[in-house]
Amino acid sequence: MTDEFDDDLDFSPAIERAAATSETARRTRVAASKRAATRPTGTAGSKAPKARGRWRRRLASSVILGAALVGSGLGYGLFSSASSADETASSADDIEAGRILFTTSCIACHGANLEGVKNRGPSLIGIGSAATYFQVSTGRMPAMRQEAQIPEKDPKFTDEESRQLAAYVQSNGGGNELPEGNLRDGDVAEGGELFRLNCASCHNFAGKGAPLSAGAYAPAINATDEQIYAVMLSGAQNMPTFSDNQLTPAQKRSIVSYIQSLKASNDPGGAAIGRAGPVPEGLVIFIVGIGGLMGVILWIGAKS
Ligand code: HEC
Ligand code: HEC
């Protein structure tokens, strides 16, 4: 009797054990001990129920697994939507938290009432949350020292703290507000056209940046959707402001979509050469290719 044999050695396939959940494992143990208890009287013909039981166990564990997956998915969905909902509302708590951060990190240059400090920093009254979020989340603020241009650096504050500071500045005189929601639902083709018209003169056609006069430079654009939108609203140092009359909110979203699509598309043909187009690419091939050929010709000539 194979069943008797299995039970004597307490043998069962290892794979099945490993796959069983703790619940089914417990049931297996209970079943095994019951069988062991009844063994002396000789239980015959248990083969069919055993095979059926195995299938039932497999079915049960896959049902449990499925339920666990669905449950955790639902739980995550509920949890994440709940937490993003209270992130967007800038409450009195956020403003208060922002005020405390401002007091420790900003008043030396911008004044206790945001009125500005002579030769240190401008007034921030009415500057708005867009400018503040841009400056703080890109690490430009708090500034370190006077330079031709205050550079981007590793942000000192987390994204949440940047929003709290933005809420605090916004609560003092209003100003351009940081936009919410999806900013990347614009028309990429329209965005490309607007970018070439309004931005490429400083940032280059591929958003790779370029030097400006007097030690200033337009940086390579490496920013989040919100930062790009915010800096269009607020301007920054040598970058002009693009009000909603100049570029409508829909046009701004198209520009954001275009810039982010540039970032996403890599260069399958190798080096991009600044994405300047086919003429310079041809020139590079010409100079490198003809230059190489000339080298070979000269080498052959020198040998003979
Ligand atoms: C060392 C001095 C210094 C510190 C500290 C500093 N700032 Fe500034 N901040 C400046 C200067 C100078 C400018 C003007 C830069 C320019 O436009 O050329 C400026 C500009 C800004 C602007 C842009 C104003 C505009 O007109 O668009 C914002 C917003 C800002 N700061 C916020 C902050 C916040 C928030 C903090 C604290 C986390 C902070 N700054 C800390 C010196 C400072
Ligand atoms: C007159 C030149 C000029 C024009 C035109 C201009 N920018 Fe800028 N831009 C700058 C300068 C200068 C900075 C750096 C500002 C700073 O560091 O405070 C900048 C910074 C930025 C940044 C931040 C980059 C980063 O990674 O932190 C973004 C994004 C940006 N510009 C987008 C645009 C867009 C979009 C347009 C067109 C709608 C545009 N700019 C037009 C000069 C310009």
C-alpha cells in the first residue's frame, strides 16, 4: 500500500509543501495526524480522496493568493488616493509650517515680514507660490553667496517643505499660484513650435542651455512638470515672465509636454550633436570621413 508507506515515512513531495500556505499546511498536518491515529485499524482506499484533497488544496491556495492580491491592490488604491488628496490642499498647517521654515532659513536675506533686506535679497510680498516652489525645489534658494547667477543645487528642502514655504509666501500678498493636476496633457507639436518661438533663443533648440551675457547662462532644462510651468509663470533672474496673456495655460501645458518628450526620446543614431539638424550632422561626417581618407592617402604616399 503506497499510502501506508507514505505515512510511515511521513513522506510528501517537497514542492507541494513549499507551495502550501500556512493555513493549508496546518490542514495537512491535521489530516496526517488523523490518518496516523486511524492507521492500526487499517484505512484502505484513501487514494481517491487524497488526490482530490491535493487539488482542493491547490485551488484553495490560489484563491487565497488571488484574494490577497486584489485586497492589497484595493487597499493601495484607497490609501494612495486619500494621501494625494490631502497633499494638494494648502491648509493653515502648511502655512504655519512654511512660516517656521522661512524664519530659520530665509529671513536673513528676505526680512522677517518678507519685505526684503537691502543688498541681500528682494521683497517676496506678492511673489506667489509658483516662484517660491521653483526657487526652493530646484535648490536655488536659500542662496549661498552673491554670484552672477544663483545656481541650481541639491535642494535643501523636501518637496513637502518646498510646498509649505510656497504656501507661506502665497499667504503674504498672493501672486502667481503653483498649478495643480496633470500638466503634461498638452499638444507636443504645438509645444515644439511655441518652444522654438519663445524659449530656444536662450535654451537652444533641444533645451540643452546656452551662455548669456555677463556671466549668466540659460541652463539645460532638467526640471519636473511643475517646475517648468512655475518658472514660465514667475520668471527667474535673467529669464523673463510668460504671463497667461502671452502663453495661455493650455499653451504652457503644451510646452511642458514638448520639453518632457524631448527628455524621454533618446538618440538612437548615436551622438546628438546638440540636435542641430541634418546639415551639421553631415558636416561632422564630412570632416571626420574625408579627414580619415586624407590621412590614409598621405600615409600611402609617404610609404611609396
Ligand atoms: C543669502 C541670501 C538669501 C537667502 C538665505 C535666501 N534668498 Fe531668496 N533670493 C536672494 C536673492 C539675492 C534673490 C534675487 C535673485 C535674482 O533674481 O537675481 C532671491 C530671490 C528669491 C525668490 C525669487 C523672487 C522673484 O522676484 O522671483 C524667491 C521666491 C526666494 N528668493 C525665496 C527664498 C526662500 C523661500 C528662501 C528660504 C528658503 C530664500 N529665498 C533664502 C537671496 C537669498
Ligand atoms: C532671455 C532668455 C530666456 C528665455 C527666452 C527663456 N529662458 Fe528659461 N531660463 C533662462 C535663465 C537665465 C534661467 C536660469 C534662471 C535661474 O537660474 O534663476 C532659465 C531657467 C529655466 C528653467 C529651469 C531649468 C532647471 O533645470 O532648473 C526652465 C524649466 C526654463 N528656464 C524654461 C523656459 C521655457 C519653457 C521658456 C519659454 C517659454 C524659457 N525658459 C525662456 C533664460 C531664458
